[in-house]
Amino acid sequence: MKYTIINGSPHKGNTWRLVEIIQAEILRLSPESVFEEIHLKDLELPYCTGCSICFRKGHKLCPHNCIMQSMMDKIEQSDGIIFAFSTFNMQPPALAKNFIDHMCFMLHRPHFFRNKALVVSTTGGVGAKDAVDYVAGTLSGIGFNRCYKLPVLSYSWNAYKPKEKTVAKCKRVTARFHRDVASKKLHAPSFGILLVYNLFRGMSRGYAEGTEYETEDGAYWTDKIRVKSTYDPSIKVPAFKRAFGSVFFSIGVLASKFVTITYKK
């Protein structure tokens, strides 16, 4: 198995100590596993400018695509992603948030359907759970098949030594994550994911090629295979969930007649 570790912190501190435990546990379970470390601070990724070109014309025209495309390729080529970051002010730090901002177009056009992630964060006080929930929710929204969460209270600014209870929890969550990655099983999406997916699928018909405000979203959702499927064809979806998705697809089609997102041409 190939794992990519994305360090969204500006240093190797408390959260990195947990990453080392996670890595050691995976190697204990599967010695043949390989890891690649990516430290976002080393990418020198400029801030997202909010130009919206990724939504309108495609991410390949993003002014920072030379960096982001490489990152997206590494994610896609990995079996498992370990996304680690410290919690600053109850949220991910700017490095992690900026990286996520550059991928937010995939909330409209999900992509990483076979990937699974373990999201881990520490904080000296409160907020790690909210920060981890936010990142895991975003990853699920851009297509990740399953996200495991590990928020931890570290009780130390810079002299953190994980307690036995924390180490045990870390190993337990890691084992579940690794077992799922190794199984290569692709889980059916949740109702929440299906709701959003099919609303976009229905509403984006109003942005298809030839419409007044055509966008890359319109091209994505009117693809001849995707247009007929309640979720990505690579994922098996039970009949009752397909029916649920179809209802919200119809709602999206109806909404597209009354709501239009415009842009300056």
C-alpha cells in the first residue's frame, strides 16, 4: 500500500508525534507499505485569489495549477492519505486551509472516489474535533470514499508526550483505517453526500455547453455516463439510495429553472 502524508502544519510538533505513531503502526501491520511525506510549507503555494476560474473554465487554468496538479496526482496515485495539521484558533492553520481552498471546485465536481483518508489534529485546548470534522467533511465532499478522524487534546505547547490512552486510541483508529485501505472496498455514499451530489447533477444542467452561463460544472455533469448515474459509476449504490438520489436530482433540475449563478464574461 502507498500512503501519502500531508503535513498542513508549519512545523513538526505535537501532531507530528501522532503521525509517527500512525506510520509505525501501519508498518507493523504491513511492512511493505511505503510512505511519501509532503509538507505544505515547502510547496510555496500562493494564496487562492478567489478568481473562480476553476469553477467556470476548469482547474487546469488556475494560476497555481503547476503546484496543485502535482498534488492532485499524488493523492490519486495513493491508496491512503494521512492529512495531519495542528489546530489554530479552533480551525486548520492557514497552510491547510489554503490547500483546501485550491481544491474546493471539486465540491462541485467530485473526483477522488477511490481514496480514503485519516485526518489527525492536536490542540492544547479545544477545537481539534471541529477542525478535523471540517477537513474530513471537505474531503468527503470532493469524493473521498471514507474518512477516519483522530482529534486529540495534547495538553502541551511544545513538550508533548502522548499518554498510553492516546497511543492506544491512535493505534486503534490507524488499524481500522489501514484495514479499510488494504481491503480496497469502495463504500456506498451516505445520504448526505448523495443529496449534494444529485442536487449539483440536476442544477448544473443550466450551465451545460450552449447555455448563457456555461461552465465546467455543466460539462462535467452532462457527461454521457455521469448524467444517468446517481453517483460515480465506480461505486455500487443500493437501490434505495439510488431512489433517494433521483429525488434530489429532480429537485435540482427544478431549481435550475429559477436559480442561475452568473459571471462577468
